[in-house]
Amino acid sequence: PAADRELYAPIASVRTVLELPPSQLNAIFVHADSVRNASTLADDINHAFANSQPQLDVLLARDAIKQINDTLGTVQLFLLASALVVLTLAVTVAQREAALAAVSASQQFLTALIDTLDVGIISTDATGRPTMFNRLTRELHGSVTDGLGERGSVPGGWCRAEDVPRRFALLRSDGVTPLPLAEVPITRVLADGELHGAELVVARAGRPPRHLVVHGRTIQAEDGTLLGAVTASHDVTMLKQREAELQTALAALADQRRFDEAVLEVVTAGVLACDADGTIVLRNAAQRRITGVDSGPNPQPGRQVLGADGTALPPDRWPLTRALAGDDVTDLPLKIGPAGAPLHDVVVTARQIHGTDGRLLGAVSALTDVTSERAIQDRLREGVAFHDAVLAASPDMIYVIDAQSNAVEWASRNLTEMLGFSQEQLHAMGDNVVAALVHPEDAAHMLAATTAARALADGEVLQIRYRLKGGNGQYCWYSRRVTPFSRDDAGRVRQLLGIARDISETIEVEQRLTDVALHDALTGLPNRRLLADRLLEIDVLKEINSKKW
């Protein structure tokens, strides 16, 4: 009101105190003897502010106040009180500005702190208008954040809400589909109150896409009034790449496992594997077929496991169990099969499985079904026994010689018994066997017969008689029959199979019969038949000689 304006006019100039910085609000010292009336009081105050006297307080001596009370009327006292109130307000404003400066410094520290975080921070007011971007957000979105103040605040009208997805180059997590406005994280936070783990992609032109995971919540006053919202974006691009690499590696590992399992399914060896706890993790087709066990976590449920002697083995002596306990099992002969079914003869090898760090991963056993091989071996043993029995009962010597050198490569047992030489002695003779054993008169005939035998067809036989020297130094007559035994790749005879029989007694009988036929039994003189044979031989020789001339 006008009356009040007149009343307050003397102190109007003290309003300048509110415009002074705190550094100038040091002091105003007013001496009591200088206060004469209200006008001089106002002048002194204005003069003090104008000169910015470096004092700290307004000091009014008690006796000066009494003098003022005596000389001034009610209006003067009111004016003095008003001046004191204004001064008090000036000090309060200075304190407020100091507090604001502290708040500003704190805000700057908080902003700097937020800028050091490796998390993108965006805040908005209650209308959804962005009010702050931190450093990482500015790096992620680039020039779209230009125009922000030092603290990241956004000036009015900076961006329309519907332009946010396009300006920020936001895509859905597939990296292709543009992100609708309703799915923008800050929009979802303002709508729902909070957001957890939203995924999106920032695809700026000329830059690799960045995958973000966003969390957010609203900002409310103590009374629940909505003040705005804030979101925190975590750059998980490297994590996504590692995840993709991991998925690729896992897919490759799964393919490798399927490949290995397919290979194991077709091998003829039965493979059984368990983990470190003894739980079966692998049983291939051969193992299932041999044991009759299709599946199950136990090592060998419902099966018979017998030792080579036919004694049942307890579970703690089974190959896989022993290997898991640390034993190396190698070529262990066992009999295995389903209960009540024929058993298979198997040979088992089992080992522990360790990781690259030496940690025990489990154990594996591999068994080979040798049932058919054992049957063949049994038949071979029977055949060998029969062969040995035949050779032992036969009076003939059977041997195999080299078709080129006549060296003995194999001989039956009775050959060494009949000749009196060991197998080692015969082998030591090598190519000299003919010269060492064959009678000198028969050696050339023997070599010629061997040469002729090399031209025989399979199944053809060549027979000769010759004399062999035994271990006692005596010669005996033998009848030898040879036939091709093996050939080389070119079809040439490489080995000859020979059967020799001692015919010394037969030769002796033949010689006696010849003597009887050609000599007189009483006188021992040649008889007529011998004379006729000799005359026949002479006639033959004459005929041959006459043809030569």
C-alpha cells in the first residue's frame, strides 16, 4: 500500500544487500554516535553497502540503542528494526547461496561419478522428456545427444517422443526390427513403474551394433508424486558374442558327440563308460548285444561275469569297477552274458579317464567278443592234434623246401627222428642240404628233379629215388614225391611240398630178386637170362653206333 511504501522508503536501498555475493557480506559496523535519526541511519547503511566495508557483523552497542530509543520516535525505532531484519535476511540469503553452491558441487561430483560408470544412464522428467545422459549413453548414441548441457540436461523441445526410436537407432533384440515407441525402455518404465532385463540393439550408421540389457524404475517424491524415471543400460555386446561363440562350440561339441556315438555304435568292440560316481553314461550296441543289457545306470545289471576258470566274479572285481578304483586292466579273459543265456568269451581292457587338469572323470572298458575265435582255435587245436597224430603214425617224412635253393623250411617231427638231425641243424644247412645229405651219385639227379618240379602244375607230382645220409653217417634209400606248395605273385613256384619214405628194405628185396632171376641159385653164376639181357644190350649199342656213322 502507498502508506507502507512511504514508511519503508528510507530503507528501500538496503535491498541491494540481497544482490551482493557472500564474500561482500562481511560486516557493517554502525557506531552509535553516528545514528542521529532514521534518515542518517539509512544513509549510513547505504554508505556501508556502497563501500563494502570488510566487517563480519552488524554491531549495535547497547547504549547506542538506548540513545536511539531516547531520540527517535516510534517510526524511527520501527525503521531501525526493519533495517536489522533486512540485514538478517541478507545473512540468511548468503547462507542459502552457500548451501546452493554446496549442492551444485555435490551435483557436479555426482554427475562426474555417473560419467565414470560403465553403465548407460538416462533420466527423464514425469512427462518422459530426457533430462540427463551420462558419458556412456552419449558414446552409445553419438550425435543424437548433441545440445545437452554440461550436466547432460536436455533443453525444452529437444526431441519428440515418437522420434526417440529413430533418433536413437533402437532395434529389437533380433537386430533387425525397429523398436516401437511402446517398447522403448523409458516409456515402459513410466507406464509400468519398473523394468528388468529388457534387451535391445543400438544400430548407429557406420558403427557395429551394440546389444544392451536395460533396467529401470520411476523416481518418486516422499509423498508418492511422480518426478520422472531413470534407466540403466548394460552393454552386453561382448557377452553376446561370447554366447554366440559358446553356442557354436556347444553345437560343434554336440555334433562331435553324435559322431562319436555313431562310430561307437558300429564298432564290434563293446564299450562301457561311467562317470566318477560309477554311473553308466555310455553303452554301445556291441556291449548291449554281448551282455543283454539295454540301458540303466548300474554297471552290469542282470548279467553273468565269470573268470577264465568259470568262477563268478563279484561286482567289485568287474573290469570297469577295478579301473575306476585305479587298476589298469589289460586283455583280461572273461565269460560274460545275460543270466540263463549262453556266455560269450571276451577279452576286456579298462582304464580310468582323466581331465586335462588330472581330475578323475570316470572309467571306460572295451571288450572284444572272441567266442568265434575261441571256437576256431579249439578246432585248430583239434586239427593240429589230429595232424600230429597222423604224422606220428605215418612212416613218411613230410617237409617243405625252397624251390630255388632246396633249403628245408619246415619238416615233420619224424623227419628229424628218422634222419637223426634236429630242426635247427637242418635249417643251418641251408642251401647245402643236398650236398651235405644226398649221396654224391644221386645229387645231380636230385637237383634236376627239383628243377623239373618247378615246372609242374598245381596237383602234379614228380617222384624220384635217392640216397640220404643219416646222423649216423649211413646212407638209406628214400622215395620222394614232390608237388608245388606255394607260388609268388608272378605265379612261379616258390615252395615244394615233399613226402619221403624210407625204401631201403624194398631196394634190398628188389636187388635180391634180381640176383635170383639173373644168377644160378646153386652156383651163383650168371644164367641164360642174364646172358640174353647182355646180348640185347650189345645189339642196342650196335644199332645206336651204326646210326651215328
